[in-house]
Amino acid sequence: MPGGRWRWAAPVVLATGLAWWRLEAGPGDADAARAPPARPAPAGSSSPLPGPSTAAASAAPFSAAGAQARQAQLALWQQRLEHAQDALDAYRRSTRYPDASQPVADHADQGHPHRPVEEEHAVRLSGGLSADGLVLRTMQERIFALGEESVRFTVSLRDRSGAVQPLRIVRAWAHEVPPPRTAATHADAPLDLNDDGRAGDLAAGDGVYGMQLQPATQGFGDLFGQIRVEAALEIGGEKGFTYFDVFYTPEPPALWQGGVRESMVDGSLAFDLKAQVRQAGRYVITARVDDAHGAPFALLRFNDELAAGTQDVRLRLFGRLVRDLRPAFPLTLRDVDGFLLRESFPDRMLMPRMAGAVHRTGTPALSDFSEADWSSEERARYLAELSKDVAEAQAKVAQLAGPR
């Protein structure tokens, strides 16, 4: 995640290994393929001059060295054929669903976006020292905050067995992290990192220190950007520290208007959500789908331009995905979040979250869903190129495995 704790990237399928095995034939190819040429017949003659016939020449045995070279080339091209077929099969398999409708199992880190971020860090002390056998266990309620939302943090010191160890809090504070070559415009805000059961701490005296930041009421209400929360610690008489990063959006660029309309469209299940767009641009909207038993099933994404005004955002559950994984209906659409994508820092402006269950589907028949793979110009182009590599390797293997 930001500041060494979080990373985000839109999911992307790449055609890897494209034709890396297409190498020039080695010297052995020429020796192996060489055969005495047929002699030209005189003008007006229907038969060649005396000498070995073309058929006899092609059937002439290779020398021991030529046969060995031919076998080496055959083995090489058989290996290239295997790699080519594997690359084709892997690409076809990995792109049978669109990026906008994926199995959640392939994106497990995005299945539960509202779970707190819990981590353990080696204890780093002043002077480059480290506390052997001790770790800092931290929790951050969320990384991105919008409007009146608050963020809770906890810090505790643990030994190898997980037992809480003594820790002294020197101080804690929040401060703006401005873009490069830009001065901060907001003053630092002190925070109360405590173990007294207040101000973000849930239980007094348990060795787990808690604090809470609400940017809107603690001096950052008009800041669109990054806030860093730092804590100075004392461990065994030595100074230590930890920090957290929060990315704050004061006002959302678009608002949800409530309600979901579902329909079958071209063999896929479409969910239409209505939004009031205040600021036009490219929006990235993500939702999760659980089956009737509550098991995470699919990850749906919208990534497109939205104009200002009332707009429909369509999320599509791809038919082939339903056919392949056969989830139990009804399904539940849940945890919808989104943002306006920006080219400069910060890279996103948050929309309000719709946490938990948002919509429960009907029970369409499995036969209502299409069995067709996803298709696009890009996918067709890559499949054609990879198929060409397979055909080339197959032809070469057939040539080298022919009469000797």
C-alpha cells in the first residue's frame, strides 16, 4: 500500500512468451535437408537424363553426421512446438473472461475491500538497531477516507509467541504529505494514541494502543491528498517509530442514487446502478458477487468515461464465468466502491462506498447464460499470432520427421 504498505493496479492480461522460440535454423538443417537435385531433361524429352531419379534421391540415406544433426533439429523443434502450444493454451484460458468480469479467486486481495489492514513489522530503533524477537503489530481501519469518515489505528509490541510486551508511546501526530516540490498548507494535528479505552482505543489496559483520525474535524477538512500518521515509541529504553498513510477526499465527484436494475443481456447478467456525476471523467467502479451460500464468486469492474449528470453504470457478470463455475443462485452483489481516476497525485477521487449487500438477484436458469468465450480485436490478434507459431513449429516437426 502507499508508503510501503499498499499497491494498486488495474488487472491486465498479457500475451507472454510470444514467439520467443522462433529461432533461425542451425547449420544442421541445411545438411539434413540437402538431397541430390534432379538433373534437367533435354528439351522435348519427357524423362530425366540417366542417373538417380528424384524419388531415389529423396530416399537416399543421410550420412551418420547428417542423421544426427537432423535428430537434433527435430528435438529442438518438438520442444518449440510444445512451448508454442502451451503459450497458446495459456493465453486462451486466461482470457476466456473479460477483465470486467473475473473469478474473485484470481483477485483474492480485492474480495473484501473493507477489512482492516493488519500487518507485522520488524522493530526498528534509532541508530539502525533492531529489537530481536520483537515485532510491531499494527492495524489500519482503511487507507482511503471520504468526507466525514474516520480512520482507526492500533499499535502493539509482541514477542515471537504473540504475547504483548511493554511499550511506551512518546507522541503521535498527523501531518500533510504534499506533492513533490510543493509546500504543506496544513498544520500538524496531535493524536491521542492510548490504551485507556477512548479516542479510538477499544479496550483499556490490554497493551494494544489505539487512536483515531477524522480529517474533516482535525484540521484537514479541505485537503485533497495524503495524510501521514506517525507515532514515536520507546522500546526497552530505545527510540522507535511507526507510521500510516491515509488518502483523503473531502467531497465526492459522484454520488450513488440508490437501486440496482438487473437484466439478461447477450447471455450475461447485467447490473445497472444509477449515479449523479458531478465531475466528468474516467471512473473505476468495483463490486463483488457472492453465491447463495455466501461464498465469494466474482469480481466485477466498470472502467469507462462518465459525463456529468445522471448516468447508468453497468456491471456485467459474464455468461461463460457463470457456466464454468456454476454458483448457487440467488447471488448477492456487495461492497461497491469507486473513484474518479486522475492523471496527477492523488490518482483518485473517491465516491461513497456501498458496504455490505447491495442487491440480491433472481434465479435465472443456467441455460440463460452464454457459453461463448470473451472476444475482442486484441484477443483475436494475439490468438492468431500464437496459432501461427504453433502451425510453424508443427510444419517444421513434420518436415524433419518425414522420410530419411
